[in-house]
Amino acid sequence: MCAHMKEDEFSEWYNTLIENAELSDKRYPVKGMNVWTPYGWRIMTNIDAAIRRELDATGHGEVCFPLLVPATEFEKEAQHIKGFSDEVYWVTRAGGNELDVPLLLRPTSETAMYPIFKLWIRSHADLPLKTYQIVNVFRYDTKMTRSFIRVREIHFFESHTCHVDFEDAERQIAENLEIWSKVSKDLALPYMVAKRPEWDKFPGAFYTIGFDVLMPTGRTMQMASIHQYKTNFAVPYEITYEDEKGEHQHVHQTTYGMSERLVGAIIAVHGDDKGIVLPPVVAPHQVVVVPIFRKDDAEEVLGAARQLAEELDEAGIRVKMDDRDLRPGEKYYHWERRGVPLRLELGPRDMKHGQVMVAIRDTGEKAAVRRDEIVGRVEEMLAEMQWRMLDKAEKDLRERITDLPDIPYGFELEDVGRVGWCGEEDCATQMEVNLEVVFLGEDMDMKGPAIERCTTCGGTARMTAYVSKTY
Amino acid sequence: MCAHMKEDEFSEWYNTLIENAELSDKRYPVKGMNVWTPYGWRIMTNIDAAIRRELDATGHGEVCFPLLVPATEFEKEAQHIKGFSDEVYWVTRAGGNELDVPLLLRPTSETAMYPIFKLWIRSHADLPLKTYQIVNVFRYDTKMTRSFIRVREIHFFESHTCHVDFEDAERQIAENLEIWSKVSKDLALPYMVAKRPEWDKFPGAFYTIGFDVLMPTGRTMQMASIHQYKTNFAVPYEITYEDEKGEHQHVHQTTYGMSERLVGAIIAVHGDDKGIVLPPVVAPHQVVVVPIFRKDDAEEVLGAARQLAEELDEAGIRVKMDDRDLRPGEKYYHWERRGVPLRLELGPRDMKHGQVMVAIRDTGEKAAVRRDEIVGRVEEMLAEMQWRMLDKAEKDLRERITDLPDIPYGFELEDVGRVGWCGEEDCATQMEVNLEVVFLGEDMDMKGPAIERCTTCGGTARMTAYVSKTY
């Protein structure tokens, strides 16, 4: 990873990594709508699987709601419409007919789901309702597009839950934080948790928590977000339940969103000059086996390499056998660009010595491992790499956060700042202007000390907050 | 299964089964676009997993192409447009802007994929290209909608392959037939294979093979189809490769489609008066454990039931523990409607006798199984049930096919007929009129004898063909 890349440099590096790893094809003839190649899609679906594991384990049911939302349903929650109406795609015709009610492509699914939640929920016994879906959503974003990071058709995860009261919804948000902490370990992505300020919350939310990753340019990017809706949607969508006293109450709701940006974050945080580097949990191939052979020993070496691959496969390791008729160097290069965690080389000399050479993608190290210990060692090395990648990125993140009890004259913030904030919007705006950053919101992790006074006015700080440039 | 249900009776029965099993919610406010509930969606994704296993094992790469297709790309293959233009949804606006080029929601993905295949394929070394995707597609079908069977947003599987020549594409079609034969075993769905007549092939195809299932009404329904495109799309989309002599050739293409109709077919073929019956391979819960307890022995029985469920889970069986505070009868009823293959009942008497009672959903039988043999027996019983369901449905299908070397005066065909056909379209039309059926096309399985003479004109038959009423 190269800290403090310039924006142009980053863009070029990021795009090259994606092209060289063949993760996505940008040549599709609609702007911001890219083609997922088999390798890129496998990474994405491995991430989806990691998310599903946690959601299923916490009693969420996976659903799938229709893509198209009638204009009449969309228009029920005023803030929500305001936030999204400039970004929606409209279906106005079908076959030869103009539609009576235009349909929009979901930018997110509140307005598709909540008319049905109203029907599903009758009494307190139906609560909590915990659902999620993994679907395509559409946002006609006018900013410059970038693979995985800013696209117009988005591979999207969204959970939606309904609760008897605010407290139970708050418990759900605590569970969501816990889920994110597990998922981020699988993705080897360290993060900052910030409760967004009022003026930057999700359209319609009571409050919003964002998970931000630090990119090589020093800008941060929101990877995931959790929203407390209170009854803001339940009131217009009339989602009520009968409580134990027989009275009708509005449900309290939460949502939780993530997207293909997670792929972008992995590329940006872990990629190096050779290509992408994939955390073993999400890598399509965790191990590639490269036999080193000449014509005269091909049969013997290939047989031994296939045997090796088979043993790894039987142990549940995702292994790729590369027996193509190419020079080993070309194969190394091919799989390095694609970020495969471990490369196992097996040649006649290794066979003679009863060993396998293992090349480790993230550190670039090579080690000889005894053939009869290889399966167990590969399992260990994959687990070590997973932790090492997270640990390294976590340390890097923490080192690049600067506490700012005040802003010295002429100071230029390179990455992330932690500031004290009194709660006045003007003071936050002042920091945004002085540092040329965005006010990300309250630091909810507090891995650093509290900053006691407002960085702008010097008054008592109500909170410590993050600031940074953003994507 | 109730043979020869009348259409009204079937519709009511089918809809009731879906409602009682809570597979889908039809109350979404756009016609033909239904909500997948957690239980229904799990069945669908288990079917997807069965399909993925076969496609991955045969070297297909999973991709994901954009949903929206520019009108300009859609308009390249004349037959294809003709076949679909009445059925497409059009996006004409985004945010506040009218789009310069309207975008359509894919009804299938040829026109999205082939401009990119043109870029991916350069030389014969890039072939065969074997891809598939599982996505939502949209068809503005004006016929009456029916859950899973006729909907406007369709959960869709499509594979697309490119080959050096016609022969290699034919080999792919043979592989697809093999894949279907495996998938249909997982789904316990017997089928007829019919090569469709010229006038009923897929828009743009050189030929089409359909897989039809026999429904309780005696009508057949197409569940899957395979298409040989020859170069019909490669020419307008200019998908060429350089052959070994350095000459540019058009690729030959095939596709293979299936959809959520597979869920509809399972419901219709295997459902009974108590509810749906799920083949173990696709059942969300293969086993439900129902503890039979009173207040005074609750702790002991629940503990033993949980232990039982845990052992089954560890053996890789999908098990649901139902420890709700309801009478056992209510639970039986609940899980019968949902088609769970095996119900395990465990009460104090069973514990005393070291046994578990097993209720088998498809036969309605009950058996006592020794507690210390239960895990192995459950595995066997699930495998037996899978085969028994397929076998029973296969026998039923074969019994309901009538060979028709001629059509006796006043004859009314109840289910499926096999006819001889000379190849003249008029003769096929005559059969359609006389029998009030659709000519499904050439019998490619030939599990019955060849019919030597044309059922209409008595001339030499070029093929034996299926006829039936259809959905």
C-alpha cells in the first residue's frame, strides 16, 4: 500500500489494478453500469456469503422484493423523496403502452418494502421483524463514475427491521455494530465509526451511523451505514401493531446498508504495485498450485501437483491448479495481479527434497514447507495472512489519524483528523472550511482520547468527531 | 397429487398451497411482481445452488451483466426484437432528464452480453466461452399472472456460450441436456424433451429444445429451454475470432434458460391436499424436530430435542428445532403445509424407549427409529424420499402419455399425446385443431416406440412428436 497517493495517481493505479485482475469491464455501453466478470463476481459473492452468515446467525430472514416501485408509494415520506428524487430512473412505458402510474427503479427499498410490512405486521407477536436482501439498486449519480465505488447500478445489501419500541430498535443497532465488526474482519478492512451530523443523515432517518475506510489518497469512503428511523417511515406507511393492552402503536425501524464499495475498499486498502491482494476469506482461489516442469518430467510433476491440489481441495481450501502450457514466471505474474493469497510451486527438485515452495502474496516472502505438512501449514498460513492484513491496515489507519485540539496556522491535514465539537453547526462548518474537509460526525469507537474543547470556538466539546476529505 | 384437476380447481389449490406455505406475497402494488418471503426465497436459492453446482463443475463462469440495455443494442437482431418488443419495459427518464437513448429492462440478456462478448473474444484460444448468470428479468406479459408461473419480474437463470463452430456448439447442447438431467433429479421433476417446431422457436434461434413438465390439469408447462443460435446473433453483433489460419470467423452460440417456474413445477407436481411437498435437496428445512412435552417434563424433553437437532446439524442436515409454545398438532399442521420432508417427534415415552418417531411427508407414514441410529437413518430416509418422489412423478408422467397413431372419432386427449408427423405444418395444425392442443415438437427422449406414420395424413412420419394443452 502506498500512503498519500495523489488523486490522479490513485485513480490510475486503482483502475489498472482492476483491469489487470480482470474484475470488471467498464466498456458496457451505459455509463456507470459495468460488467461483473467471473473473477470479480466471485469475490463479490464471497463477500455476500460472509454477510449472509452473520445475518442468518442473528435471525434475519432473506427476502427479495420487486425492483419497481410505483410513484405513488415512493411519494409517501417527504425527506426520503427529497433525498432521492434527483437520482431515480423512471419506467414510463411497457410494450407499446404509457404506464398510468410510472414505476421507478429502487434506489433503496424502503418504499417497496414498507407497504408490505404494513400487511405482515399485526401484533407484537410479529415483532421484531428482521429481514434483509441482496439486490441490484439504481442511482442516477451525476458525479464521475469509478468501478465499485461510484456506479449507477449498484450491487447492494440492505437489512430492514421493525421493533416494538425505540429501545428494541437501539438493541438492533448494537447488534448491527457487532455484525459489522465481524464482517469487517472477514474483509480485513479496518474502519472508523462516525455518527453523522444532523445535516448529513440518510433521507428520512432519525440518525445515521457511517463506517468509513481510509483510502490511499488520505480521503475516507463510506463503506456501510446503519440508520435509526424511529417512526419516521412507520407513520406515513402506517406500519402499526397491537400491543399487549390492545392498543395500536407504530413500529420503530432500523436499516443497514452495504454495497459493492466493499470490493473497492479491499482493492484500495490492500492492493500494491503488483496488483490486488485478497484476504483469504473472500479470495476466489485461496491457493494456486503451479507445477514447474519440462517436457521430460512433465507427467511426473503434473501428477504430483494434481495430487497436492486434490488434498488441499479435500481439506476445504479453495485451490486452483494452473497446468497451462506457459512459463512459470508468466503464471506467477498472472496470479499475483489477481491477488491469490498463496502460490504453491512444485518442481522436480522440491519433490526430491519432499517439500513445496510457498509464496505469500501480501508479504512477498517465500518459504519451503515439508510436503507431508503442507495441508495443515496452508490452513495456518491463510489464517495468519487474514489477521496480518487486518492488523497492518488497522495500524496504518490509526497512525494516520491526527488529534486536533486546535488547528495551527497553515496546518494542512493529510488524512483523518479528530476534533472537539461543541455542537454548533457553525463551528463544524468552520472546521470544514479551514481544513478543506468534511465533518464525518461523532467518533463512536473512541480508540483515542476525548478532545475536551471545541476545536473551533474552544467551548466545552459535546463530542469528539472525525473530519477528512471524502469520496 | 390429484390427476386431472380442472383449471379452476387447480388455480385455487395452487394459490392456497402457496399462501399456506407462505412462499410469496401477491399483494405488492404492481401486477405480476410478487414478494419473495424468506421461506420461498430459500427454496429458490437452494434451486439456484443446485444449478450452480452443475454449471461450475462444467467450467462455466458466473457473470453479472447490467440490467439496462440501450435501445440501440437491442435493435440489432431482427427476429429477437420482433419476439420481445411488445414485452419490454422502457426507462425513458432519469432524475429530471429525458434520456437521449431509452434503456430497456432486459427480458433476457443476449443484447446486453453480446456487444461485450465481441470485445472478450479475439482468437480461437478464447473459445469456448462459457458463462451464466442468475438475475432478475422483466417481461410485460399481458396474460393472466400466476405466482412463479407467469410473472412480470422473473428470477432467471441464463447460460450463454460461444464456440468455434456448429459442432462444438452441438457438443455444448449435449452437455446442457446432461446438466438438465442432473438438475431435474435434484428437483425431483420428471420431464419431456421436445425440439420445438420452426414456428415456436426462441426469437433469433436456429433451433430450440424445451423441457416440459406435466401439470395436474393435464396441461404441460415449459420449465427450461436450450437454444442453438448458430451465427444468428454473432453476425449482427459482430462476434468473431481469428482461427488458426489467421482468418476471422463468426462464433457459434448457445443459450440455456430456466426460471422460478421450477418452484411452480415442484408445487404443482408434488403438492397434495395437506400442502406443498419439498424434495429434500431443495427443502429449506429437511427435518423439523418437534418435542412433545408438558410443563413438568419440559426441561428434560427440550434438552433431549435440542441435543437431537444438534447432532443432525453436525451431520450437515438442514434441521429446524420447533420449540414454540404451541400444541404439537398445530406444529405438525404448520410444517406439513410447508412441505418439510421429515418430522421428528420426541416425547418422554420415546425417550424411555430410546426411540424417535419419524413422520414422512410424501407418504404420510410414521416410523419409530432407534435414537442411536437416528442420524444415519435420517440421511437414508431423505435420500429415499428424494428418489421416491422423482420415481413416482416419472411413472405418473409416463402413464399419462398416450400414443396416437391416429385420432379416433370423438377422441378427447386428457394429458399428453405422442403423434407421428410427416413434417408438413398443415398436418401439425390439423392435430392442434382436432385435439385442441399445442404441437410441442419432436420427442427427443423416445421412451416410447416411434410412431411410423403421420397422425394426420398417414404419410411417412419424419418424427414422433408431443402434443398437449400448455400453460
